[in-house]
Amino acid sequence: MFLPYYVPVSAYGPFRSPDFQSPQGKVAELRQELNSGGKKDKNHAAKKIALKKIVANMTMSNNDMVALFPDIVGCMQIPSLEIKKMCFLFLVNYARMKPEVALKALPTLEEDMHDSNPLVRALALRTMSYIHVKEFVEATVPPTKQLLRDADPYVRKTAAFCVAKLYDHDRHLVESSDLIERLNSMLRDDNPTVVASALASLMDIWERSDAIKLTIDYGNASKMVQILPDCSEWGQTYILEALMSYVPQESSEALLLAERISPRLSHSNSAVVLTCIRVILYLMNYIADPKQISVLCRKLSPPLVTLLAKGPEVQYLALRNALLILQRRPEVLRNDIRVFFCKYNDPIYVKVTKLELIFMLATEKNIDEVLTELREYATEIDVHFVRKSVRAIGKLAIKIEPAARQCINTLLELVATKVTYIVQEATVVIRNIFRKYPNQYESIISTLCENLDSLDEPEAKSAMIWVIGQYASRIENSDVLLDDFLYSFADEPVEVQLALLTATVKLFIQRPTKGQELVPKVLKWATEDTDNPDLRDRGYMYWRLLSSDMATAKEIVMGEKPAITAESEKLDPVTLEEMCLNVGTLATVYLKPVQQVFRSARPRKLVDSPALQKHTLPTATDFEQKALSTLGMGDQPTIRPPQSNGNDNLAAAVDAADEFFAGVGSQQMAQMNINGQEEGFGGSPTVDRGEMQYVVNQNMPNQIYHPTTAHGSNGDLVML
């Protein structure tokens, strides 16, 4: 008789194989391997294999290995550098989890600091400084003082870094000792690597402390530059970083120092190159001779171009820094636009950044070459990159006025391809071109109207609706085109609804007979059938404008718009000045101030001195004046509100305003009598004393429309 073999679930578990080993079993097996070998294993081969397995498990965040702590502490006394490295790594990783067991390793570490091998001494000190346990931190200070004067430069270098590590653990302990003074005296060391390490440690402490001031005079700066060639690549980076704390007192000092460090621009390490560029950009602020500045700018171009031959990550870093440098020193890379043309195998983030640089470097002289290149990009497969390329062509039309017609012809060629996303992106940028050059290129409106069916994105729809409303008097069937868009008014995003509302009012102002049927309908939808406060408030505003005075309404709605420019993407001068002092850091990748990227970072500023060329610095005052002129407010008298004499005057003003709007609304709307409706547009109630009143919520956030951007608005109202 056949009997099925049954394995009980409790034997191996529901999904476990017979080879499964519990964590406790693995720890026991590793402990056995660690303690095996005995006297026969002279080279401790078995222990090394076991330790490698333990470190591998520890690296994979297997916290079960902490049970082996006592066994690891026992292995630390074995006189093998390889074993000590793995044991100390285990100690650093688990010391905070088991501080009472870790303390048993303290005597071994203190003993190793007196070892004859400098590698063991340095390893023991580094391990002690990494452990953030109070007893270890306090015990590290005396040996650190001793090893700062060690005979071996490698040990002195390690001790210098340990001071910064101790400062991170307990700043009061370090400040109360003389470690910082000892570290400062190491700047006179004979070994360049030790000097670079001491500088790096002092810079790190200075970044974290408000009480310590790092001052470097010309003599010290000159000595630091002198030892640059003898340092390792990272030592050179530390020294160049420290030179950012030197404040030139004379223009000749800054120029001489910049020329002495310029050979570092040809270094193979990208960190050295970018840090050197940062120091030279910093020193340029203290150089008076414009010719010498031009010479230095020409020296900055080749290293940036050379970095583009490295991997994509380094390329991206170089490109982001180039964007920053070009805004501060436009003469850099002026004639190198071809090196930024995209390659077929560039990652998308590199291509997009190159596109920004091509736009910045484009001029009237090279526009033919640039447009040919962008035209080719617009036929690629990557949709995101194609959109960026089309948008770049439109921005070039705004930036370079003599080439506007050429850019528009290129855009029309792309629209003729009938590719949906190209047509939509072209529609958006053509709207911006119309704003830049009003009444100049209206002949292309018919081409846009032929592609209405291709528009399904909110931004493209808003752009096309803006064009129809703005040029309603020149588009014969503008009312029909708007009516087609209005079929889906309720289902459209707010961005499109706002554009439709404004365009309908524009149609009515320019062609009353064509718009008299659409305006009441749209105003009724905007004020009664929507929950969006922006749309509703704009509807009421247009309603009252049209009800009070058509001439005023036309002046406001169809008034001259502020000129759109291509300068809106530039950083403001204050941020630009700070960013140029942080070239090569992560902040330049984001193009944001350092404290927005690293909250604890110390912001850098140019220090005043007799050599500082203040007249060449971009100032916040200039930026504010440019912003005001962009809004059409430059050189205008300041408008001051009338002085209030108390609550009585305020209440009287509110009552007077209510009476004015109530009276004007009912009288003028009755006079207009649009569509035979005396009570108002679309039968909607007018605001009167005894009727429905609409309250504007004073706690609603204000919306600010920037005239140089075209996203999220149709560009008709400046809402403050």
C-alpha cells in the first residue's frame, strides 16, 4: 500500500529548504571559524577568511554580527595589519550599539599608538577618532597631541584630520585644549602633505565654528602656492580651497597669485581644475586691470572644454559651472560654441544643459550655425529634448532681434511636420514672440489656426487662445474659434479657463457684435459655476469693468504689455556673486545659494579691501532697477497711499466704495443692455446694497505674475 511521505511544517518552516540556516546558526559557525586554526595556522589564514565573511555580513547591514563583538576584541591583539584593519572596521561600525563591550578594546588601541609601525599608529588613532562614544573621544585627545609631533609624516597627517573629527564630536573639548593651536603650528611643517592636511582640518573647523576666524596674509598664501606642485591631487585641492580665505590688499598681489596657480588648470583631476577656476574667479574681483582680467578669462576656457572629454557625470558638473561662469564673465567660452553641440550618445541631462549653453553663447554672427543644429535636434526621438530644442529656437528669436524672422521661419518649418508635440511647443514660443514683437509677424497666425486640432496640452491651448483674443480684430472667424474652445470650458484646467475668459472679453472689446453672445455666457460660468477663487475674482473684475466704462475697460485689458525679454532665467546679482565663490560644489549643480543646499554651510561673501573692484560687481540695486523697468515701473514717481486718520475715515471710505460700485454697476449695465438682458450679463445678479454680495477673502495668498515668463497665465493681468 502506498503511503505519502509527510514532512511536518515545523521541521523546516512552510517555505524553507533543508539547507536553511538561522541567524544564530550563522553566528555560531563564524565564531567557530574565528576561533579555529590554533598554533598550526601561523599566518592566521582561517581568521582572515572568517573576518572577511563577518565584514561582508556587516556591510549588508546584518546586525546579528554584533554578537561576535567579544571575539573580535580578542582578535585585535594579533600582530597583523590586515586583521587589525578588519577588527577596527567592526569596532567603528558597532561601538555605539555596544559601548560597554567596545571599551574593552580601548587599551589595545592605546597600546597600538606606540607601535613601531607608523601604519598601525595612524590606524589606531583614526579608529579612536571615528568612535562617537564619550570615553573614546576623551581618550583620543592626549595621544592626538603626541602624534601631531610624530616623526612620520603619514601619522602627522592622520592626526591633523583627527582634530577636525574630534571637533565634530565635541567642540568644547577641542576648544578648551590646545589642539587648534598645535594644528595651526603644523602649517610650518616641512612636509607639503602635512601642511595640506592641517589646512583642510582648519578649514573644516572654521566652517563649523563662529568663534574661529581664519586669516591668511600674502606671505602665507605665497608659501602655500609654492608647495602646490609637491602635494597630492587632494592636497592641492585643500590648499586651493584655503586660498579662498585670503583677501588681497593690492591688485598686484591678486594678479601675481592668480598667475602662479594658473598651471593647476591643466591638472588631470577635475576637482583641482574646478577649485583652481573658483580661486581665479575670486581673485579677479581684486584685479584692477581689465586687460589682465581678459587674459585670465582666456585661460579659463581650455580647462572647461577639456572636462567635456571626461565621463558624463564630470561633463554635467563642468557644464553647470560653465552656465554660472558665463553669467559672471561672458568673455569666457565666447568663441567655443561648437564644443557644446550635442553628441548622439550624450545622456539627456548633458544634452539639456548643453542646449542652455548654446542659447547663452548664440549671437548674430553664429545664429545660422546654431539654428541648423537646433533644427536637427528637433527631429530626434527623445520628446523632452525635442521640446527643449523648439523652445530654444523661440527664445533665440526674442534674444537676437535681427534673427527673429529666421527663427520664425525655422519654427514654421517644424510646425509643417504636423508632429503634435512640436506644434504645441512652437505655439507656446510663438505667443512669446508676438509679445516681444507686437504687430510684426501676424502673418503666421493663419498657420497656427490650421493646427488647432493638434493642441491638447493646457499651456499650448492657453497660448493659442491668447493669440486669438489678442488679434481677434484680425482673425475673421475669431468668435467661431473661441466658441469651439468654449465647448469644453467646464472640463478645462484653470489655466485654460483663465485664458478663455480674458480672450472672450478681448473679443467683445474689439468686435462687440461678434462677442456679445459669448461674453455673458463665459462671465456667468466664471462667476457662478466655478469654485476656483482666481477665476471667479477675475470674472467679477471684468464684469464690473465692462459695466462701468468701456473706454477704461479697453485701456486696461488691451493696454500695452510690458516687453518680454530673454534675461529672466539669469540669476540675480547677489546670488550670482555668492555662487561664483562656490564653483565646483554641489550648490552650482542646483544653481541655488549654498544654504539652500546645505543648511549648516557658511555663506561666502566678498570681503572688502582696498583692492576690491566694487564698480565691477553686480549689485542688488541694479537688479531691482532692472526688475522695475521690466515691469514698466522704472523712473516713475513713487505712489504713496493717502494717510489714514483713524477707523472712522476707513469705514467712510469702504461705504463710499460700496455705494460707487453698486450705483455704477446697475446704471451702466442697464445702458449697455447686452443681449436684451437688463439685469446683467447672462442673467447674473449685479452687486447692490440689498442683493447678493461677494466677499474677497483677505487671507487668500497673493498671486504675482512675472511679465518675462509665460507659464500659467495668458499674460493679460498683473495681479499683486
